[in-house]
Amino acid sequence: MATFGLSERFTLESALFGLFGGLLIAVAASLNLLLRGRITGISGILTAISSLQLKHSKRSWRLGFLAGMVACSAIVAELVPSLFAADPVDPSIMTAIIAGVLVGAGTKIGSGCTSGHGVCGLPRLSRRSLVSVCTFVFIGVVTATTIGSTGVRAALSAPAEPNPFVRWPAFGVSLVGLLALLVVTARGGARPTSASDVLESTSFDVVLSAVLGALFAGGLALSGMVQPSRVIGFLDPVEVGWDGTLACVLAGAVCFNLVVFRAILKRTSPLLTCEFELPTSRAITRELVGGALIFGTGWGMSGLCPGPALCALAAGKPVAIVFTAAVLGSQLGVEQVQERMKGATKITPNPAPAALEAAENGCAGVDGTASAAAAKWTEAGAPPATSQVAAQSPPDRKQVQMPARQLRPTMLGRQTSVQVGARSG
């Protein structure tokens, strides 16, 4: 018989662990924003594996972050195996495949999941993130409640214990991959000659990302979000009562970031790079809502999303391997479709403003070298940054007024050019 009330699993202890785990997740996201100006969205970070279009400069730190998540999860699973024990609603292999495809497609189309839109978007007061979160939570509730009330949840589930023979190879691969990545990035970049060069190097970026990934994974594991029943208990309160652990995680993460993000974004630049990498679109599009609907359906079916699934994979849960593979394959498929759809109408932007900015600022990439395009525009006598710049094609394109800029020294003692104006989210 359907009942409404609190689940027996939702105790003061689980609530406190949820809040603590949410704080760890928030700290990792805040440090990533403060130091490198980046949004910590796990579905976007997974594009380091699933995307063929991602630039190498954007791939390396993502791989480091994922390696840190895998290594930390394997260690936590060994030390506290109960966190990754067999769960009553662990999805079956077929459920994991279907849900993984939906989650991968939804996060790619809708540009984010619970971490990007929830943990990082809501604290920035992003309307897009608010719409996305409300949409995927709503459809997640509808999906989970429908499955529970019709009695098919048992048919979609197959509880399974973690396999240590999967855990340790995953741990080894993450460490070997991280070391190989450090070797490649060290050889590819300029040799650092000062402390500031070291902090700006790609190798340091990879190490920093691995540490933040480990912190993020630790928060997911300790909060209980790697257990699908915690998520299903939040989305479906009818059968066994409401489990508010996920609400505690989100409350801890969003409230912390709401304060810290606001302070960080008052700065004109992050501590270790030239500018913040924030979303630029503010439009509430069909893709945003449609992607959230697709993601929410897969989330409500399985109780898994990309971050917890990656942690469960590292702990040795076979179903998480299947789910993650389905997410990656789905993301790749959607990317290929998107590229084909926009290929014929793609307009090549004018490289002058970005190249000129890099030349004016002396702002090099994380490998310590300025772009060749910036040097070329400087030698050619490019116009001042405050002038109006017309796009190269087509000829009737409206001229764009470049924003005023101000120079300020960063903590590394270098002049940094920053756009003055409202940030979009």
C-alpha cells in the first residue's frame, strides 16, 4: 500500500553525511572556479573521453580530474566497502544501458547534469540552470514514481556486490594514465623558469585537477550518492517513504557555493589564469529543456548520473561500467549529429579580437607560450582593443563594440586584461 512519510533510511546520521559530502563537493567546485575559472560539471568533464572535437588544451585537465575521481573512489571503496555495497535498486544490465544512453544524450543536448546545473549553476543564479534543474527533477520524480507504483522496479534491478578484480585495475589505470599525462604535458610545454611558470604550466594544471577530482569523488561517496536507492528514495517517496539525503547534499553544496561563488566572481580573473570560463548563453532553448527531460528520465530509471556512476565504476561495480560506457557512447553519438547539423551553416569567427587580447595581455596558455596568432596580429599593427571590430564575413554583419578593459596585477605579478561587464550564466 502506498504511504507518504520519511524513509527509515533517512536518519540524522545520513543527513549529516549528506551535508558534509555536499560541502566537500562544493569546496572542489569553488576551488576549481577560484584557481582556474572553470565550472565543475562532470558530464562536461567526461567529454575528455567521449568527444572527438575537444581541443587538447581542454582535454588534459579533464583527464586529470577523472583520474583523481577514479583513484579516490577505489581507495574509499577499499577502506569503507559499505559505501559501495550491493544496493536494492542497483539497475540491471539492460536498465543501465537504456538509462546510460538517455543520461548521455540528455546531458549533451541540455549542456549539463546535477553538478553543472545544480551544484554550479544555481549558486550563480543562472536561469538556464534553474529551468534545467526543475525540469529534470520533475521528470525524474514522474519516472521513478511511475516505475515504483506499477511494481516494475524489481524487474529493472539486479543488486550486485563490487568486484575487487575490477577495482584495482581501475585504480592502476588511473595512476598510470595520470603519470603518462604528466610526462606528455611536461614534454610539450616550455620549461618553467619561475614559480609563476610552474603554477601556469599544463602539468601543474593536471595535478591540481586530479586533487580536485579526488575531493569531488570523496564528497559523492561519503554523502551516499553512489547508492542508487538514495536517489530513487528522493525521487519516489510513495513506496518506502521519502529519503532526503540528496536534498541535504544539494543544500550543503548550493548554499556554500552561493556565498563563495559570489565572492569569487567579484574578482576580475581567477588566481592562476587570465579569465573565467563561464557559460555565455542565457537563452531558455528547446535543447535545454529537451535535454533535461531526457536526462531526468534516465536518472529516474536508474538512480545514477555521471559522477556517482564513475565512482561506482572505480569501486568495482560491473553495472556502473556498462552505464558509463553507454553514457560516453551516447555523448559521442549526439556530438556527431550536432556537428553534421551545424556543419553547413557554420560561420568562421574573426580571430582578431581574441588573438589581440592575448598579445596585449601577455597572457599565455597554461603551457607558458603565447599563441602564434597573437604575435602575428601584434606585428601587423592590429587596431586598439577598444575600437569597433567588424567581422570578416559576411560583409553586412553588424559591428561589435569591444568592451572596455582594465589592467590589474594578478597574484603572480602579471598584468591581466579583464572584460568589464555582467557575466552570463
